Amino acid sequence: MSIQQGLTNSFKQDMLQAGQNIITGTLKMSLYTAFSNIGPLTTVYTPTSEVTGTGYTAGGNQVTGAILSTDATTGTVYVNFNNVSWPGANFTARGALIYNTSSSNKSVLVLDFGSDKIFSSTSNTVVMPVNSVTTALIRLP
């Protein structure tokens, strides 16, 4: 089993069919252990191999601050979000799923942290990349 990072196939299809609105929808980030098998084929939120521990509630935390931008030079559309924190945390996660609760918990994208991340009272935040044409979490050329 392994976590595979990227937009989910179902989200790509939803984009072309106006099936999800990630700007006005309610998004959540759920966290997963290294034993998870989330990736491009993940279609909806799943509790399978989701982390457990102090400060974590099944289903994860809300993702806020979606900003949609377009680079005039390249035509790339990109979006990013605010950091997501778990105050009082005590658990370990390997990856995350961002999903849309406003659209029947449909998946948006999977993040692979590259290694286990220990969430604690001093390190409890998933830091999103800078919202730019080259670094934003979601980029569509």
C-alpha cells in the first residue's frame, strides 16, 4: 500500500462537468497513516487507515481560504488554501485527502508528506505552499 499524491481522477472529471465548486464548497482535510492506499482512484472520503489520536477527529478539519488565480502570461489557473492545524495534537500521519463535504464527500486531491509527520503540541500544522503559478497546491496549465 502507498499514498499517491495528486488530483484525483474523479475530481478532474467533476471539473469538466461542473460537479464540484472548491471555492464555495466546504472542504475538509483528513489525515492518513503510511498504511493507506489513497491516490488518483480515490473518489470519496474514506475512514480506512485514517489516523487516530489525541486532537484528531475522524473526517479531519475544515480547509479554508481558497483563492483562485490566473497567470496572464501562461494562462495557468491555480488555487491554494490556508494552512490546516490540529491544536493539542498527538498522532502521526503520512498523507492527507482534501475532499468536498458540499458534494457528497467527493475527493479533490491527495497529499503525500514524503515521510511520517509527527503532530504534537509544537508541530501540528499542514503548511500549504505559497499561492503562486509555480508553487500553488493545484495548478492547471
